[in-house]
Amino acid sequence: MPLLWVVKELFCFVCRRMTITDGIERSLKKGRGSEQAAAAQLAPLLCVQLGAGDEAEEVCKLLAPVLSLVSHDTSASYQARAKVT
């Protein structure tokens, strides 16, 4: 029984991690102003929370191109661009 619980909890954590990552990515791409700034501030915090490992590396690889896009986008708010860099 405990092994089943561990597998279930691990699966739920992976689903939540990907859901959070998707939410951050969507907010960076389609959000404006304070939503982009909040997502840009949350992205590195998620990587730090995941710690050293494959999960954090995967999240960073997924979000790095989007963060770079926001930092170079002149139509993005200054607040969001400042949080990315």
C-alpha cells in the first residue's frame, strides 16, 4: 500500500509541476504588464524550489526561450522586461 501512495503522489507532483510550468509559459507569452512580470519572477523561483536535478533542468530548458523572447520584445512592459533580466 505505501508504494502505491508514493507512485500516486509522485505522479501528482509531476502533473502539478508541468501545470505550473505551462501556466508560467502561457502568462509570459499571452499576459500583459503585471501578469508577465509575475510569471517572470516566478520562473526562477520554481527552478530553485525544484533543486538540482533533472526536473529543474527540464523546466529551465522549457522556459529559457520564452524568457529570452520577453526580454527582447519591445512591446512588452518595462516591468516585465526588468523582471526577466
